[in-house]
Amino acid sequence: MKHAFENIVVGGGHAGVEAALVSARMDINTLLITMEKTAIARMSCNPAIGGLAKGHLVAEIDALGGEMAKVIDITGIQFKMLNRSKGRAVWSPRAQADKNQYSLEIQKRVMNQDNLSVIEDIATKIVVENSRIVAVETINHGSIPCKTAIITAGTFLNGLIHIGMDQFSGGRLDEKSAVGLTESLNKIGIKSGRLKTGTPPRIKADTIDYTKVLPQYGDKDPIPFSFQTERFSPKNIPCYITHTTKTTHEILYRGLDRSPLYSGKIRGVGPRYCPSIEDKIVRFGDRNSHQIFLEPEWENANQVYVNGFSTSLPLDIQLRGLRSIPGLENAEIIKPGYAIEYDYFPSYQLKRTLETKLIGGLFLAGQVNGTSGYEEAAALGLVAGINAALNIREEKPFFLDRSEAYIGVLIDDLITKSPNEPYRMFTSSAEYRLLLRFDNADMRLSHKGHLLGLINDHYFKTANTKRATIKAAINFLESTTVCPADINPILQNQNESTIHSGVLLQKILCRPGFHISALLSFFPADLLSRIRQYKGLDDQIEIDVKYKGYIHRQIKQIDRFKRQESLRIPGSLDYSNIKSITKEAREKLHKFRPETIGQASRIPGVSPSDITSLMILLKR
Amino acid sequence: MGVENKSTIVALSTPGGFGGIAVVRLSGDKSFEIIQNLFKSKQQLRHRLAIFGRLYDKNGYIDTAIVTYFKAPNSYTGENLVEISLHGSPFLCDLIITACKQEGARGAAPGEFTQRAFLNGKMDLSQAEGVADIIYSASRSAQTASAGLLEGKFGEIISNIKSAVVDIVSVLELELDFQEEEIQITPKDEIIKQINAVSAKIEALINSYDYGKICREGVVCPIIGPPNSGKSSLFNAFLKEERVIVSPSPGTTRDFIEESIRVGDYQFRLIDTAGIRDTDDSIESAGVSKSKDLLNKGNIILYVIDISELKANVLQLSDEISEKVIYILNKSDLAKPHLISKVKKQFAGQQHYFCSAKYLTGIHEITSGMVKKIERLRQESESVFITRLRHKEALDMARKSLMKSVDSATADNPSEIIVIDLREALDRLGAILGKTTNEDILNNIFSHFCIGK
């Protein structure tokens, strides 16, 4: 039964399912190893998908044929477009998920997928021959041969849970941790480190006093994540807002002596953007109150997620702290908040395909790469899955660069910065943010998804049609002059200064605060109906016209960027002999082994003059 | 930073300061075209042939020069290359380099000519390592000036400027990357105010470049005034009274007579403009060509007026220029006391001195007044000044980007648009201080704001 399975995915979290599904869809006989089938695609932390910049990732996953967007569109219970008051480029969707339905829906897709088998087991060892993976050893199924494997073990590798002074091993609360795999990777030369993350307590919904908390609904006119979602009328179940009080802070303060974070028990580095409540009161002592969001974990849930109250303080402190919060005076805890430390593999060891530089066919994806968040994990799983399949098919690898997608920014940051705290996606990390919008993810990427066979002809054509319509509309605006008689009434209506002679429509649209909707009546009927065929297309036209100068600047920067990105550095380059490069840069380059000049230039400690020297040597 | 061979670069190839001769080099596709627009000669430029002629910029004649043209690939850099040999005056070199830039060249980075030579295969392999070292050391010195390695007050001021911009960017990025419920929004007006404040600081530094340049190249002092007011007499009086520095190339152009004197710590470069009053573009019709250029380039303008011929309307000067003016009220020996007191009243509030160029009275007062004026410039630059053109250019561009971001904010553009210009300003400052990364911005956000649920 040699190579009955070509690709093995270890771990059934958000990275693992995307990796397994995509690899199977690319005709690779794939095996998913999970500890527990019912835990597949479980949401370990908050019951939500998306958020600022993360929503972009989800849309990109969608345009490349991943599952996350489609499934949250079906199982979400509240949808909200964030940053609506800001520019379009930073609009990003977020949805409250029905946790149970979300994982059930994913499980259904995994179980029904051709070429994909699932077993319950624990991987303990990677078997390598000639620097290439040949098998994965498991506890119950022995050694399973393979051509590639993707490790997506999340927080399970030597997971250690902390609640107050108690600590015990586990991958999540009440779930076993995975022992052996880290050590096996270490033995073949892959370095590992420790990270930490945390989650807040879950409380009983019927112990909340809803008269004291503020309901918060989603959008009345919700926008789906997936461009393939056609009929969309999701539920709109509210979350509730409350806040901590001075008393809360005093209670928590008094518990600090039993905090594993402050007593030095936790050594792993935690994410700064997701601080525990004790961290917030210590670091920002001048604040008398912090906001708390009460989020239902599923429809009609009796279990509520206390967002903003992530903690590893002892249970008694957690409970007393919660009960000092308005509305939570009688709260009862179902599951305590906790911190977890786990192994990760610093990401400088990866290629941009997410294959390890050291072991051929071994891919790493998700939290083991040092990221946090379901969306980041899913994006990495997808890219690893695609590349494992291409690797087996001996085809050219797939990767996205920083100018193409947030996924490209994510992976590039990982391999050139190798962050040592859990990495989260931010829009500010994307230098070409104006071009990488949520609303154009399909137009940016679906041709790539289509080429890989992951996006069908229909949706591929849809994206092309949209692109063509936008182009036609821009041409129209840039070439059509409007006369005073026609436009002045509209301008007067909006308290805008009127015009005295003919002006291009584009000029009118460029006026600050002027919206395209007031100009739609000037479009010829057929073009107008093409624009109206897709929701939000008018806004996209407006952005392209209004910010043309800025968009143009970014496109020019991308040209320069692409030139550096196309300069390959041979993997065999010996940096130790390059005298014209600083010692620090030599060390960094040796450690990161960048694939291109562009990557090299983004490694901290490598200066522009080092890059110049390197380029001169490479030109030779 | 990439190797871009397409652009045409220009730089002074001989050491700065005064010398018998200076060589300015142009390299790149457009070199030939650029020099054709600036150089007039009876002979056509030909490959490897030194041609004598005259250089002109858009304001007119600059200097005589010998220009040699090397056609690609048979040149030092392997590209079309032009060597311009002219008189060794920093003032003239500046003029011609500026003119080349106006024609489309850009300033060369340190070592860039050599780098191009290497990349175009003009050097053999054994030399290559050496080239890398040259480039390395050249940009290394630029780099020691970066990332906190800049020492002293200049480093402090520049890094304060940079962190002020980082703070503004952080505030805007914070609003973009975190949900409204979690943070407080800073009003646009406040943002604009902050940008303007940084911009003003940068402007002060840019202005200090003049002082820095003075320290290096001498104070440029054109002597202007109506016909027969005594410009040449004053010029000669200075030379008689003060220590003359023998410049290796007296009379940098045929139109101006230039001499240098040393007073205190400063070298003053006196330029007698008497010669140009006979031409069409005399100083009286200010606004044209050379005269205007001199008014702009001058650090101190000595405005000579014959008090016996004093008319009510003295030449109207722009604020920027009148700040540089010292009025020399000449022929005081001929004036009656009541005229003197009347003139005193008229020039109250403006720096002015009475003198008699003929009898050499009042000359020391003028020179000490000139020193005072320069000292004031020094004080205005907060005892910190920039001396490198590279720094000035970076600051200039940073300031322009900041102004653009103000326009952008005023036009009510969304934050992610405003940030584009602000980040560009940071990139420009990065040329002096080392680049600002996304991580720097995020670190700043995390240390100042309580965010994250």
C-alpha cells in the first residue's frame, strides 16, 4: 500500500481543514489525522470570523477556493461591515458565528470530500529520508507513508494550560496535548520556541441581567464574505456591551500574586493586541474601565463568550471580577478563562510556499507558524495545501506576493521577520492597502484560483465581468463632459459650487465628499444596468476615480517592488565569505536564507547597502 | 533600493570647495541630450573630444567650460557619459548641477558611477570586490548617520521629528486597525495641527542648510544698488580694509567680479555686480535672470545707496530677500547732518550702515554687521544645522509629503489615504535616519494605546 496517501495533514483545525480540502480537490489522495472527528474546525476562542484585515484574508481564501467564507455565510448569526466610517480599503466584514454549526458544516464538507480520508489518531514522528519526508508515525496506525505532510497542530504541541497557579497539559481545555512531534522535528533540525495565548471565561447566558447591558446588532443590510454566496439573509442576533469597573480592577489586582503571567510561570510570549484583562489593568493603570462584549457562542446559546476578559487568573478571582461588572452580578462560569503555552516553529525556517527549507515535502501551517487567529490559520493552511499538491504533481509552486494579497503580506512577514509573538494581520502591514481591498479580492485572485482548478468557470467569469464593467465606467467618466444645465441642479442640491462651462464627470466625482450615486443618471442605460448587476460596484468605480493619483503611485511602487522580487538568490549562496556585507547582515541572511533580493531587503538588520553589495555579487 | 540604470545621474566628481578646476559628470541615456541643452559651442560634441564652449542655464550664462562626451559603451560607466570641466567654484558647480537636474538628471548616490561601471561590465572580476567595498563604505557612512547612531543635537532633532511623524501615523493606523468601540478617534483638525507643527520644525532645519553651507563654502554677498551708487568703490574698499583670501580662480565669471575676504570665523564672497548694470537685465529691473538668481543665492545682500541721491522709493524686495539685505548708505562724507538723521529715520528697523567707500570710513562697521547677521542665522538654526545637500533634499521631500498629507486631510480624504503621504514622509526621513518599518508603527501603537479585546 505504498503511497496510498500522498499527502497527510496533521491536525483538523482551521488550517488543517483548508489544507486537506484543497489538496484533495487538486486530486491528491489526502489523509487528515485528527485527535477527534467531532473537534474538526472547532473554534477554540471567540465565536466570530473576520474583523479588520482578517475579513480581507477570508475573502482572499474564498477567491482561491477555500471554505471559510462560504461556511461563515451559512452559519453566521450576525454580520457587520467594520470601518464603514472610513475609506473603502479598510472596510472589513466580521460575523458572529454559531460555533457548533460552523464546525458541523465544515465537518460535513470534509467527510463528503473525494480523495480525503479522516482518521482519529495522534502523529508522533516525522520520518525523513535524504532530507525528504517519507512517512508520518502515529500512535494507533503506525507509520503511514506519504510524499508530503502538513503540520497544522495549533496549540496542541506540548500544550500547557494555566489557570491561576494550576497548570496541566492540554491542547485546549479538556483536550489532550500532543507530545512527541516537536521533539521529532527538533531531531531533524527544525527549531522550536514557545508562545502563549489566552481565552476568556464562558458564562451562562441566563445569569446575565440584560437590563444593564447594551445590545449591539449587526448590519441591517449585511454583506456576505464569499463572492459566491448568492442568496443571503442571515440572522441578526445581538451581542451585548458592558464594561469593567474600578472594583473589578481592584479585585483583579489583588489576584495578581496568583497570576501565572506575573509570577513568571508563563514564559511563552503572548500577543500584545489581545492582552489579558490583568495585562490591561497593569499596563494601563490610569484607565478606570475597559469594554466587555458578551457574545453568544451559538444560536439560542446558554453559553456566552466574555470578550475583553481574557485571563489566566485563579477561578475565584475570575468569578469575583466578573460579578463586579454591570449586568454580570449573578454570572455563573461554565468554563474558566485560561492561558495556554504551546510549541511553534519560528517561521524563518519556511519558504514562501510554507514548505520547510530543511525537509522537502514537509509543510507547516497555522498557529505552529507563530500566527494567531482562525483566518490567518486558514489562509496558511490553504497555501500549504495547494503547494503540497503542486509539489506532489511536480508542478511550479504557488505563492502570492505583498502586492497581490493580504495572504502574501502575511506569509512574507512570517518568512522575513519571523515574529516572536503571535502574528496577527493588520491593514497597516499591507503597504499596497489601497489596492488590496475586501471588495476586489475576487477580481484580484479568482483567476489564480481558477488556474489551480479551485474556482469554477462561472465565478471566474463573474470576476472578469466585474473588472470589465469597472473599466468601462471609468472610461465613461473620464471621457464624458457634462454641461452646467444638467449638473448644476444636482450640485445645488448637495450644496456644492456650480459650474459655468462643461466639465468632465470624473472632475465632479473627484470633489471631496461627492458620491457616485448622484452621477448614475448620466450613465447610458446598458452600462448602468451592468454596474447595478453587482452590489457595491459603483463604490469601487468611485474609489478608482477619486484616488486615481494614489492608486497610480502604489502601482508604480509595485513595479519597483516586483523587480526586486524577481531577483532570485541561489539557495546555495555562502554568505560567510561576503566581506562587503556587515556581520549582522551575514548572520541574518544565513539564518533566513531569503529566496529573493526583495525578501532579503525586508529582513531586519539587513541594510540597503548590504543589499547593494549582494546585488553586485549576484550580477556577476 | 535597486540598481536603476535607466535614470541619468549627475554629480561633482572633484572635491568640493574652491579649486582651479572642477569636474561635473553626467551618466545615463539622457546625458548627451542634457548637455546639448546647456552647452553652446562652435564645434559639435564628438566622442572623446574635448570641446571648449559656454554653459548656460535658463537664467543665462554660467561659465566657460570644456566638455568631453563619451559614447556608450566606451566610457567609464559604460553608459553615455559627459564630463564638464569648469572653474572650481562651488557656486558655479551648484548652478550647473541644478541645471542638469532641471533637464532631467538626478543627483548620484555615493559610489553610483563606480557601481554602474561595474554593472555594465567595465571592470574586471578582480576589481569587483573592491567596488563593493567602496560602495559599502560610502553608504556605510550614510548609515552611521542613521537609526539612532546620529550623534549630538542634530540626531536628536531629526529623531524627534521622525517620532512625531510616527506618532501621527500611529494614531491614524490605530483608527484603521482597531474597532471604533475600542479606541478614541482623534479629530482631523488635531491631526492637521500636528502635521503642521512637524513640518515647521523640518522647515527650520532646511533653512539651517544655508548656514551649514556658509560654513563650508563662504558667505555669498552680492553688492547691488543703482548706477553710480558706489558698488565698485565699496567692493574695493573691502579689499583694502580686510584680509583678502586669494582665490585660485579670481573672477568666476566675466559678468561678476568676485573676491573673498575673511572676517572673524567667516569667509565672505563679495560679488561686484557693477558689470551687469550695463546689460539689459540690470539689478533695477529685478526679476530677471542673473540678478534675480544672485538675490536668491546671496546669503547677505549689500544694497548700496548714494544718500545724496536717495529717492523715496527704494527697490521693492520680497520679504524673503529683504531679510538678507544690509543697506549701505554711501557717500556719507558728502551728506549734511540733517540728511543723515532723516535717512536714519527712514531706515529705522532695517540693518543699515553709513560709510564712505571713497575715504574708507565705516567699512569695519559694515563687516562686523555682516558677521552679526550671519551669527543671527546661526542662532535661528538652534545651533544645529545641516551641512549635507543629501540631508537637505531628504528634508525638502519629507516636508513636501507632509504638506500633501495636510492637503489630503483638508480635502477630507479617508485616513488610509492621508497615511500614504505621511508614510512617504517617513521614507524620506529614512534616508537620514534609517527606515521606519510597520513593526515600528505597531510597537508605537501597542505602547501608547490600550487596544485589543
